[in-house]
Amino acid sequence: MSAMSKGCHVKTQTGKSEEYQYTPLVAAGGREVVVNLEAAAGAWDIGAGYRPLDGWSYNGVTPGPIIEARQGETLVVRLTNRLDEPTTIHWHGLRLPAPMDGTENVQPTISPGEQFEYRFALPDAGTFWYHPHSNETVQLERGLYGVLVVRGPDEPVVDRDRVLVFDDVRLDRGGAIAKPGGVMERHNGRLGNVRLLNGRVNPMIEMAAGQVERWRLVNVSSARYINFSLSGLPFRIVGSDGGLIESPVDATEVRIPPADRIEIVVGPFTEGQRMEVQSLRSDGFRSRRTATYGTVCVGQARASVANVPSQLREITPLAPLNTPPIRQVTFFGFPSLTRGWDFTVNGETHHQGGPVRVGELQVWEIVNRTPMDHPFHLHGFFFQVLTINGKAPQYRSWEDTVHVPPLGRVKIAWLPDDRPGSWMAHCHILEHHAAGMMMHFDVVRA
Ligand SMILES: [Cu+2]
């Protein structure tokens, strides 16, 4: 037992410290980061008291290895498919060339036994994630996801950088991953009955007293919104999908829709303190009760070198808040006789939208005509949220995923830089996406 563990007498369901480590599987060749990933079936140990699940993972671990790189480097990922079905990897949040986006639109799927090389520059610092864009409802539920951390030259100084990945999984009575499907699942999205943090049930997170940590919170759930709380203690929001925000924002809870990332700074705490990583109940139908995802215990004090400045970054507004939208993207859903339920964008499933010109400011209004929550995700480009139901958001940020409130509307602005090709936007509740709540569009040179 390390000195660190002495103050941490916490029994969790796994009974031991579970950490999602930064794995230096990087063969660094100058400005190139090379990673080999293998997607394969294998046992997924979610913790004591649970049968090992029939999981699918990258390199044998769920979440897959944390890929770490620096802004400006080129990432090379060689993916080998050892599954018995085709797959791809979508690099969620990355501003990469269209052919590297990992959807079935821009590349042939990678067949069992085949390999594909993804290669692209990393223009932005931030917390991103990777997952299949092929049979997502099944492949993500089985455990195929991982996180990519890109660091910039001017990061706040913290004592420790940690990634916390929120997921849930639906088990049947026998303790196996429940078969997918059914009208309820197609309608509500697949809501798990077991909550997972970094792929485990209620892991223990050990912190040193007196230290300040940066936590990168990533929600990879198929459909579950997270209302993050650290037993009600205050923390500071410092980043979102597209990296740092302008200044830290004090908070005691923060919503993290599926696919979204929030970066926070926590601590310092005192030795012996313990708290829970929770998702608070909310009025939405997805969160009727507060759930525990992990347990934090605070061990012996260590010196701190943390320095989180009050100005983190400058984000220039793309457009005034009252800019009229040039496009509406309307989410709707209705019962289907044959499929149980369909979801649409602008009146059609898998909508084909008009082209977008490089360099032409896009102000879009996302209109939610359903009484449900939908997280809107734009591939390949960051946007700024101008208004949510007519009001400016709490802070300015770069986003690729935003919560669109039930019967509400969100106005976003984005600037298509010179990366022509086929792109998409969709609801990131995976079952809604599969049921049609998505749109394709081309970015074209003027
Ligand atoms: Cu949705």
C-alpha cells in the first residue's frame, strides 16, 4: 500500500483503487504520435459482484487507452479490427479533414481482419474522445470508447490531470449485457441499469490532501444525461468540448449531455475527507434519482504547485447574439407502424441538408419540437452557442455538442474553414441517431 492510501479507508464495490491511467503507448517520432489500436472481444470486468461482461474494447481495456498528444502534432492511429463485424473510429470533436472523420459516409467500413490508418493534425488543445461510427448502439454499449487529450502550450498548472469517463450499461437478469432493441429503447435511448466510471462500478479515486486537480469529465453514455456533483462541494469549470473557456466559473453542479465534455478544477481538500462523484436527480425523465458513479477519498497531504489563472484564454465572438439564423434544424419524432418510432430532422429521417460554403458564417437554429432532451452534435467543426431559448449561455466556449431543451431552441454560430467534404450533424442519443435524427451536408468551396 502506498503512503497515499493510508488515509483512504473506503470500501467500494471494487474494493480497490481504480484509475484510468494515462498510458504512454505512444511511439513518439518527432511531431508524430503513433498509436496502434486493436478492436477485439474480451472479458470486461466491471467490478466485484458482477459477472465479467462480453465486452468489446480497444487494446483489451475499457475505456480504451488515453491517447495523449500536444497541439500541432500529427496523430497516426492504426486500427486493426479483430471484431466479427465491421467498424470505424470517429474522432469526436476534432477538426480534421473529412476523409478522416470515421463515418460510413467518408470511408468504407473496416472489415474483420482488416487495418485502417487514420492520420491527421491536432489543431486544438482539449479533451476529445474516440468511438465507432458503425453500429454505434451496440459497439459503444459493449465498451468501445476511449479518450484523447491534447495539451496546448499554456495550460493551467495543476497537481494532477485526471480523466473521468461516465457510462452506463444495461444488464439482464443473468448479469449479461441485455439484448438491444424494443420500442422503449428506440424512443428513450438505451438507459443502463448499472452506472460505470472509467468502465468500473463505483471505483475509488485517491487524491492527496492540499492538492488541486484538473478533471476531464466525458459522458460516453448512449442516452444518459449526467448532472455532475461532487457531494455538493464547489468546483471550477475551466473547459468544455473545444478546450479552455475564458475564465474559471464557480459551480456545484454541471450538466453533461451524452458525448459532451466538461473540464473542472477540484480541491484542495483535507485528509480523511471523502465524497462521491454523483449524477444528481433532475426534472427530466432520464434522472429520477441521484446516482453514485465513484468515491473520492483524500489521503495524506502533499505540496501543491497548482496555479490556475483567472484568465485562461480569449474567445472572440463569431457573431452578435441577435444574428438571424440562416438555417433551421428541426428535431421531431413520431410513432411508426413498422419500426415503433422514427426521429427526423427537418421532416425526414437521415435528412440531406443543403451545402455549406467555406468561409461563410453559419448561424443555425436547432429547434426541438419534442418534449425530450436531445444533445445536438456537429461533426468536424466547433461552434459557439449564441442563445438557448433566447438567452445567452453562462459563458462563451467552443462546443461540438449542445443540449437542446425539450420544446426549446438553441442558436449556434460556426465558421466552416477550408475542409470540404461530406459532414454530418445528429442527436447524440445513439438510438435517436440510428432512428433517423441526423442530417448530412457537404462543405463546398465557394
Ligand atoms: Cu435525441
